[in-house]
Amino acid sequence: MKLNIRRTSRYYYLRFIRLQDSPSSLAIGSALGAAIAVTPTLPLHTLCIIGLTLLLRVNTLAALMAGTIISNPLTFAGQYYLSWKIGSILLPGRLDWEQLHGVLVLVRQSSFLEGITIMGQLGFD
């Protein structure tokens, strides 16, 4: 199966244009989806988007589409790297590459539950 990026992007553009709702609901939903998509809470993006759009009564599908366009497997690495760099600038000395590398080596050498505990402790610290 050949992936045609131009055709795929046109398909999603037309799908977005044909959404039936007020312009403000579509705009707020898209902005909300994009804002949540750039947060480093990867496993919770969809749940957060659905919950907030239902709470604010804006277009959920527009929010999910915007979130998927912003945060997808092609952009994950760049987003997490930028999140780490911005966090290092705002909170200097908290986590450097040597410390992160040491934790990853420990996680790789330990069992699954010990690895989860180590990662949880790093997140708590």
C-alpha cells in the first residue's frame, strides 16, 4: 500500500472543513486539542481531550483531529525532547542526560516491576 501524503492531508482537510458545528465551537475544540497534544501526558491525550470538550461543550471531533495532527508517532520524539529542554531551562539542575542514562540502564537491568518503581521515583523526584 503506497502512502500518498498529499492525498491523505487533503482528505483530512476536507473532513475538517465539512464538520457541522458553529465556527467558535470548531475553533475552540481545535485549539483545545492542539494545546493538550503538546503536553507530555502521552497516554492521556485522548481522555483529556474528550473530557474537556464534553465539559466545555465544544466540538470533540475537531479537538481529536487537531490533537492527532499535532501529536503522532512522527512527532513524539521531538515533543519529548523539547519538553525536557524547556523543563531543564525552567528548572535547572533537576535532570541531566547522565542521570537519565543511568536510570535507563537500571531499568533495562531490572525486572518489570522494579523498572516501574524506578521510573515512578524519578517522576516523583
